[in-house]
Amino acid sequence: MDTTLSSEQIKAEATRLGFSACGLAPAEAVNDTTTASFQQWLSDGCQAEMTYMQNYEDKRLDPRLLVEGARTVISVALNYYPETKLPEEEYQIAWYAYGKDYHDVIKAKLNALLEFIKEKYISFTTSPEINLTTTPSPPLPVSGRIFCDTAPILERYWAWRTGLGWIGKNTQLIIPHAGSCFFLGEIIINIAADNYDIPQKNRCGICTRCINTCPTKALEAPYRLNSERCLSYLTIEHRGNLTLDIGQKMGKKIYGCDECQRVCPWNRYSTPCKTEEFRPSDSLLEMKKSNWHSLTEEQYKTLFKGSAVKRVKYQGLMRNIRSINESAESE
Ligand code: SF4
Ligand code: SF4
């Protein structure tokens, strides 16, 4: 019996769970172009201190090595574009980090989607009508795994491959008429689907706004980001001091950077996210520069309880604030 997943049912359930987009593709090796550019990116050292990017290259380039018997990759996107932003005159935090840690929120939704698939699959394979016309055979156990930024998988590639959008020159996944402010997640499963999506064509055209605007020229060329120069990397992942030059380029950014998304014309289509967990707290919205300067570790823990900002730790956040001020004083 050729049991398959219903793509339509999965997408309907993904929408019901709050995902903004969902697409499916056959599980297979990443294409040659992406493989070559990823390997070149690594050999040029663009991963900076994120040496984990060098690990499990075989799995990263072929999701069939992540899940035994993998047949289908399901990609989902969840909107995080904030309805209310931090006041422009105050220090800035990347939009995606305004609310609760997205890993927890997306994993819960992905687990719910995986459970739905398992239940549907079981009811499909045990349907009496099907068993009347085919040779009964015990259904294979459904085996799948969820991913959200925590395993070696090229998430943006799979979002493109499953038809959600295209990868822009700023290296973000852009969903047509919706923008790029989306978290991505995946499910890899050992069942084939009845219908697969086709990739979308790139619609950046002659635009180069993201490249021209990047304060540190981290977008060295279209579709190529050198993490070593990216403020998003430097303010979150990098350990150690920041140079005066970087401090000056940070402007008011104390955690992450949205600049290459802010200027992207496709983000004019962004609509406020409806996920309650991603809303910034009143305490965060009310933070003034003076509050940040005197922030204690205890206050930091309260302000960012359950937030992705905890990744940078208290010392890292205060280093960022210090760097901005030291650069300003040196001018
Ligand atoms: S996040 Fe900021 S620093 Fe990094 S590439 Fe985009 S604009 Fe440049
Ligand atoms: S700013 Fe322009 S070039 Fe950059 S990702 Fe958006 S559309 Fe593409």
C-alpha cells in the first residue's frame, strides 16, 4: 500500500496552529549550487567563531542523514513582525527577540503538527475502505523529527525548496507580499506526501538596498554574509571586546540588528504578528537609556525571563552598551 501524507491537510493544520506559511518537499540532498556556496562560505571563514557550523556537514547537506527513512521535509514560517516597537530614541533589540524565546514557541507548535500527522496517518492506514481494496499490511510506524534552529539543517534553503519564498540578497528568506520577519522550523518525516511544492523564483531584481545599508558591510556580495562583520553576530555570538569602530557602527543596537530587513521593500508588506508570546513586555517597552546603564543582573534576569536575549548573558549585554558609549566618548 502506497501510503502518503495529504499536503493539503498538513497545510490546513499548520495554519490552524498559527503558522504563516507551510510547504513540503521531498527529502533529498541539498542542490549543488547551495552545497558549493556553503562550503566556500565555510572555507572563507565567514562563520567566524561559530565553529559548530563546520560540524555535521554531511547531515547539513543531506537531511536524509538526520532522520532514518526520511521522505519529506515540511517547512513552516511564523511571523514575528512586532506591532509595537521600542522607541527609536532608545536602545534597540532585534525584533525577533522582543518576546519569549522563539525556540520554545515554535517547538510546541511543531510538536503539535507532528502529532496531528501521526494521528492522520494512522487513521488513513487503518481505514476500512482502503483495506477492502488493497492488501492489508501493518502501517509503518511514523517517525519524524522537529527542528528549529538547533540542529544541522539549512533552514532557509528548505524554506525556499518547499516553496515558501526566496532567499534575498540579505540572505533572509523572503515571503512574497509578506516580507522576511519570520521564524523558520521544519519537520522531517519518513512518509511521502501526495503533493510537493515547487521553489519560487528570486524577486530581488536590481535592488541592492540591504547591501548598501549594512552599517558594517557584512553583506560582502549579494547572498553572502560575513558573520565576522555582522552586528547580529558581534552583539550576540562574539565573546570578547568589540572595537571602537564596531561600537560606533552599532548606533543604538544592543542586541542584534534589523537594518538589512528594515530597508527591504518586501517588508512593507509585513503585518503585525498575532503570537501573544512574541509581544514585548511593558517593562521592555518602557526602558530608557538610563535604565539600561544602571541595569543590575537581577533586573536583567527579570526583564528577559524566558527570552532569547539570555543567550548573550548579562555581561554580554552590558559589554554592548559599554561599547556604544566608549565609541561615542572617543569621537
Ligand atoms: S544584520 Fe545588520 S550588520 Fe548584519 S548583515 Fe544585516 S544590516 Fe548588516
Ligand atoms: S533589500 Fe532588495 S536586494 Fe535586499 S533582500 Fe530586499 S529586495 Fe532583495
